[in-house]
Amino acid sequence: MRKLKLHPCGKFNERYEEELTIFSTDFGRLWMWVGLFLLFVVIPFICKPYFLYIINHIGMAAIAAIGLNILIGYTGQISLGHGAFFGVGAYAAAILATAVGFPFWLSILCAGFITALVGMLFGIPSVRLKHLYLTIATLAGQFILQYLFVQWDTLTKGPEGILLPRATLFGVDVKGDRSFFYVIFVCFVVMTWIAVNLIRTRYGRAFIAIRDNDRAAEGMGIPIFRYKLLSFAISSFYAGFAGGLSAYYIGSITPEPYTLMLSIEFIAMIIIGGLGSIPGSVFGAIFITLLNEVLTHATGFLMNINALTKVAITIAPLREFVFGLAIVLFIIFEPRGLAEVWRIVKSSFKLWPFSY
Amino acid sequence: MEFFLQLLIQGLSVGFLYAIAALGFVMIFKSSSVLNFAHGDLLAMGAFFFLVLSLWLKLPIPIAFLFTLAGSFAMGFVIERLFLRPLIGEALIMVIMLTVGLAAMFKGLMLFIFGGNVFNYPEFLPKGLAIQWGAINISPVYVASFIIGIIFLSIFGFFFKYSSQGIYMRSVADNQPAALSLGVHVRRVFALSWAIAALVCAISGVILGIMTGINVHDISAMGLKVFPVVILGGLESIGGAIIGGLIIGLLETFTGGYISTALKEVVPYIVLVFILLVKPYGLFGLVEIERV
């Protein structure tokens, strides 16, 4: 067994491969194994089903947030249509499962690919448009897709929604929070692994070049239109995949949840978590999902105190207010998000006692 | 034929509303390159302000209107000072996201205070304003929207062309470092542009409230319709905003009248995508030419 490198005295990379590694010391690798152990062996058995429900939602939101971070954080294309793409994935999975009869894993994969195609369609304006115009185009895309969800009822059954069949994987019925936990988090680990490694390849470097200065990138020989489309496709694949998973998890889908508010939630996740960092997307997903839960509980709790019931009913819109406030405060005071906070905590531990 | 003319008048007056709202948007964009996603909520805040003053505090209408204008002017200053000033050097996406966050905040706040009900202003437009022309009925609110629209658009046209503050704003929009070096007080220009934008939003919101009733969701949704208008007209052009507003208003009303009311909501966005594909800088916008 090779010697473990736990506490380096500095950065002495002797070969290019060492520069590219994900974990610069074995300390990170060890913690990764510990984390995976905790995730798959410990958590499903010690948590109550309601906590598993929340954690499942965090997992699905994190997959979508990672996709959005690839688009916004790494490629610099601001997209307000992610909620609609999530919905496209959910509907695609549902329609494939009910009308065509695909099995669970195939319908989710195909939902991802279909959403990637739709995403590429909405990325086509990006060839001529810069930042602001592209954002507006994706906003229009969000509204058009929302309209289609409701109006194209031969395909999507309109406002009634679609009821999905039971998910089966390798012959085993996947139902209940714990079995879905395994499915969702295996997918999550795989997707995170893909994303982290994507950033290390030339595609990832091209994305970062496009974000930093796309004219210079074009001048260096990166075909920016192709790579922008690729970025849209990849992020929409993630959104569609997560949408398909959530469709099976919830069991029946309606056009209601896939609004502009959902897109804004995803953007809040990556801004609060940290643009341009994969762990940041996960932090953001955790933060926003927990914020939603806390607000729902606060409303429910106050509803039960009879004296405050009237106040509680009016508190429901405060959810939106607190949401917006969280985004605003994070942008003003910590624009690099929770990933930056994490980085500072980590490095202050590493550099102790020189943590200033 | 009468139906057509009725729709035409309605479309033009709705278009004027969009144009006035878009004016504020273009102003903020011209001076600070910020896409203001909170525009709809500025509209709603103006409408609700007027509601509180006229209905709950029972002030006489002209005084309430003046106070609404003054209040939104002040609110624009406050928003700029509190939320946008700390972000002056940051990347643009952060500022845009900040306006998104502000939109959610304001919407939540207004829903909290007023709930999701539809309110109505007391009837105060003089009935004599209604025009009857053959079989066509133009209700007072459309006439008022015309008149107010023309008055304010011409006021702002003159303001930008001839007044010193207007020229400062145009110079900052054109080339900020150059304006700074010539001694223009850029921060004051930013604050002023937000204040004026809030002012025009208040006017537009009040008229919108008279037309369709005041409901937080409806009016905020109107704010997002500003985007097709400014893209059609060109993000940097005030005249373009006016023409874009009229076109989108007409298009929407005719679609609603002849085709279907559900399509009415989404037609501006389809037009938006189409324009972005064909002529992305709009009818009158400045074309950015990049050569690699």
C-alpha cells in the first residue's frame, strides 16, 4: 500500500497529473470514503422516514443544481428556464412510462436526453446573443414551456396531470423513502462524479474559457457556439434526469410546480452555494430545501397556536419574502456563497494557528 | 368592424401602459446596464401605495396621486442606496440575481400585507372622459391612459434631451468612465435613474390598477411582460420602448380578441423569441459588433 500523504507542507506538483487531481491529499480521499459510508450505510437506517423524504428532495435538487452550476457557474450563460427543463424531464419520464411503457431506468435516461434536446433548442439563440439577451430568451422559454405543459393536453393531459406506474429496478419494486434513497443517491454520486471529471477535461476548460472571455476563447480556437450548446445540453440533461427521478418519487405530476419560482429557486441554490463549484451546488441545495422545510413548519406550527392562526395564514407568503431576503443578503454579504465559507473554514483548520 | 376598432383602441392604451413601464426599465438599463427583474413589483408597489392613500387613508385623489409619485420616487432612491450601491463593482449576474431576489422579497411582502385578493380603486375618473363614437365605447380609463401616457412620455423626452440631469444620465449610459472623468456625479445618476424608474412604474401601476383591478400576482406578471417590449424596441432606446410597447399591446389584444385568451399571455414571449432569433438588438437598439 502506498504511503498516505496526509499533511503536505506546500504545493509541490512535479507532474501535470498531480495538478489535475481532484483531491490534493489523501486526507480528502479518506473523508470521501467516510462520507460515502455514512451516506449509504448509516443514514438510511437511523433517520425517520420524514427526514429521508427531505434528504431525497435534497438529492434530486442537488443533481439539478449541479447541472445549472455547469451552465451558469462554469460557462457563464445565465438561464432562467431550469425549472421548466426540470418539468420537461418529469413529463418526459411520465409520458414514456405511461404511454410507451418504458421501464424505470430507461424512461429516466431518455427523459434526460429529451430534456437535453429541448435545452439545446433553447440554447440556439445563444449563438447571436450575449448575456442579457440570452437570459431573456431563457425566460421566454420558461413561459412558453409552462404554457405548453398546460395547453398541449393531448400529450401532457393538461392540468389533471399524469399518474406514474410503480418504479421497478432489476425486478425489485422501488417504493418507499428508503429504497428511493438508494436509487437517488447512487444517481447523485454518479452524476457528481461525472460533473467533477467533466470540469477536468478539455470541455470543462473550454466552458471556463467561455465564461471568462468568450471573444478570447473564440480567438484561441474554441468553437464557442458548439460548446455553449453542449453546456446547455449537459445542464438540461441533469435537470431532466432529476425531473424524471422526482416524477417517479412523487408518483403523479401536474403542471403546477414548474414555474418561474422553481427556476429562481435553482438559481438561488447555486448563488447561495457558490457559483462555479460543485460542492457549492450541493450546499445550496441543502440550504434552500431546508429553508423551505423550516418555513413550512413555522407556518404549520403557528397555525396550531389558535391565537396566531390568522397571523399564520398571512405568514405563508412570507416564505417568498424570506427566500428573496436570503438571496439578497447572500449576494450583498457573501457573493461567493457557502462554498467560500467552507473553503475558509477548511483552510483555517489547515493553517492553524496561522488562520488569519 | 367595430370589434376591430374597439380592440385597436384597447390595444393602443394597453400598449401605452407597457410603454410607460418599459420606459423605466430602459432608463435603469441605460444608466447602469442592470436588467431589473423587480420591475413588476415596482409597478405593484406604486399601485398599492395609491390604494392605501386613496382608499384607506381617504385622501383626495390628486393629493394621493402626488404622494404616490413622491413616495415611489423616494422608494427608488432607497432601493438603489440599500441594495445596489454595495454591488457596484460586482459581476453583472450578481446584480441581476439581486433584482430577482428583490422581486421575490417585495412580492412576498405585498402578499403578506395585502393578501392575494383583488382590490379596486374608488371611481374617480370623470365620466365625461368616456368617448362615444358610433358604436364604439372608449371607457374613461383608456382615455386617461392615452393622455397620461402622452404627457409623461413627452415630459421624459424633453427631460432627457434638454435638461442637465437628463444629459448627465445619457452620458453615463454612453460611456461611464468618460462621464466620470468629466465630472458627472455617477452615483447620483444611478440613484436618479432608479427613482425615476420607480416613479414611472407607479404611474403605470396606478393606471393598470384602474384597468384590471389591483392584484399582486397580476401586476407582477405585467412586469415580466416588459421584457418583450424592451427587446422589441431595443434595450437602449427610449423611443424603441414606446413603439415596442404599442406593438406588443396591439398584438396581445388582437390575439386575445380573435384567437384565444390563453394564447394572449404567451404571445409576447413567442414574439420575443422570434425577435431574438431574427433581430436580437431590437428595432432601435445599438448593435454590438464583435470581430474575432
